[in-house]
Amino acid sequence: MRTVEQHIDAILSSLPTLDTIELAVLDAQGLLCGEEVISETELPAFDHSAVDGYAVRTADVQMARPDDAVQLAVVGEAEPGSHETRGLSAGTAIRIYPGAMLPHGADAIVPMAWTDRGVARVDIRKAPTEGSYIRRAGEDVQPGDTAVTVGTPIGPAQVGLLAAVGRTRVLARPRPRVTVLSIGSELVDVGTKPAPGELVDVNSFALSAAARDAGAAVYRAGAVGADKDRLMSSLESQLLRTDLLVLSGGFASSSFDVVSECLSELGRVDYSRVAMQPGMPQGFGVIGEREVPVLCFPNDPVSALVSFEVFARPAIRYLLGKKRLFRPMTRARATERMDSPAGRKQFRRGLLMRHPDGGYVVSPVGGAGAHLLFSMAQSNCLIVIDEDLTEVTEGADVQVIPLVLGA
């Protein structure tokens, strides 16, 4: 039996690095930049006003005081978007709006609040310093500057900067294409009333949602029975369009015998007992000419989702190029006693809440059964109990993986 950490290491060490692809800037949002984006322009592109006021020469208004205003003739207006080049002579001012190009000869902007808001002539009651309220060309970005570096997460600010330097497309680390397939002759699709002995295919929906939540582009291939030819055809067709294949099925069932036979013909997959609860039976390997990684999870819904959180989510984040592969963990005070099997790392569903006195408290939700999907849906965290602990007492500190923190 291998530890959780050993199985994670085996998976991560076998994953490929996905090549960068060119995307429209908005389509690259949430991904990592795959190139050094060098600006060919300066930002701002021209000197312009930061405020609503008057463009002046500081030499003309240096004596302005609240009780001794300096009066200047207003000789025009400068508005945003105007291509007209205006000039300023001694003893004059130009009414200017935010974003408007700075007139030639002006070296400061007097905010409207420092004036009497004059139209033909304006009284200025406070002297600005040279350069006041002027946004200079190139003060943000110069030609040749690196606007966005390799590995930078592309968020709203980076999208805006890319647009500002004239880029409509950018190289980025792509979203890994993840295919999710449920295996089992007992499975029927959602919307079909199951006959006695049949079960609705829950896992292909739940695992697809988990993969999308992790940042992948997901293909839900649905459920396939224990027919070898059909399963082989499905696997081979999915290999053409996937970077990671996620399968769920009963490891002790006859269906899984067919799965393991198909996978062994396509590549190499190892099946292990991992020291965890739920989710002890696990499989991992690579199949097909492209050596596509494949993860095999148990068919119980909670086992499948916990397995995904522990093994598939970090794999997807690795393929995305993320540095932080795992969710940040926190510590919380247990509100009640919990038992855990010796020698296994237990992942219990829990409800994490902030305590009024500070810190967090966590309560287990439901039992430890791997089929209890309702309790998984009611929880917002996983309580992690290490292998060397068989009991957590009420009030003890435990490690917690927050999943969804509500109000």
C-alpha cells in the first residue's frame, strides 16, 4: 500500500508539459502568459490632463493666492479625442478636460476647484507646481519595456494592458483537455428511469464539474458498459482530443476487468491500494501513442470526488502551469469527536465556519460512507485526519481543505 503523497508524486512526475497556443486576449483570461510581451508603444501615448481645469504656464500663475488671484484670458478648449494641436502663449489659459491632449507651451494644469470657473477670463487662486496634474507620455510603459512576462496569470489588469499595447492575441498555456468517462454496465444516463439493479451515472457529471472548476476544458463522455469493443472504440476516440483521461468504475467488478484489459492493450496502467479513506483503490498510467495520462477512480460518488480533489485537481493545475498545485489548508477546532482507521489518511466531509471568538471551527457532515453524496453536497471542506491518528477528540485542532466557503 502506498501513501497519498507517493501516489501524488507518481502522477505529477509522469505528466507532460503542454505547448503554448495563441489565443485571443479575452480567451486567455485565467491562463498563464506563454511569452514575453514587449511593448512597441509608449503609455500614455501623449501628454494629457489628469483633471478638469485649465492648462497654464506656471510662470504666469506663480503669484496666485486665495486673496490675490491671477487673471488669465481663456483662449480655447481642449477636449478628449480632439486631434487639433493647440498652443499657449504668455498670459493665457486653455480650458481642458480629463484625457485631453496638453497644449504646446503649457506645463501645468490648474484644477477647476482652484479657480472661479471663468469662461472668457479665469481667476486662479492657487499656484500649481510645474508638471501638476499632467500625465506624461511614456511614464507608464516605454517602447521596448516588457509589458507581461512569461508565467504571469492573465487577469483583467493584464488583459487591459495587452489591449493598451496593441495586442489582440497572445501565447498562453492552454487549458488541459480532460475527458471524463464512467464505466459500468449498471449505469444509465440522467433522465432515464433506472430499472432494478441500475444506477444513474452521477460520476461523469460530478467529475466533469470538478474538472471545470479546476480550470480544465472538459469533455463528458458519459457512461460505457462492459462491452470491450465499444469501450475500446470510446477510449481510442477520446485519446485524439484529450490531455488527461479520468475514469471511474468498480475496481472489484467484471466491468473493471474489461477496463483493465482495454487499458493494458493501449498502454500501461498500474493499480494500487492507497492508504486513504475513502478512495483506497486507485489506478494511474499512460495510454496511446501520445502517452495520455489516465486516472482511474472508484465508482462510489464520494470516493470519486475525494480522489479527484486529492489527485486530479493538482494534476490539472500542473498542466496549466500553476505554481500552487494544492488548495491552501487551514486549521480548525473540531466540534465533535471523530474516529479514523489506523494507517489511512481520512478525508471527512465537513462544515467549516468562522468562530465569533476568532479562528475556525469544523463539524463533520454525515458519516464516513463513500456513497453518501448528500453529505458531500452539504459540506464546504474536507477534514484531513493523518494516518497515525485513530481518534480526534472534541476541541482538538484538525487540518482542513476549504472547498467552498459560504457566508
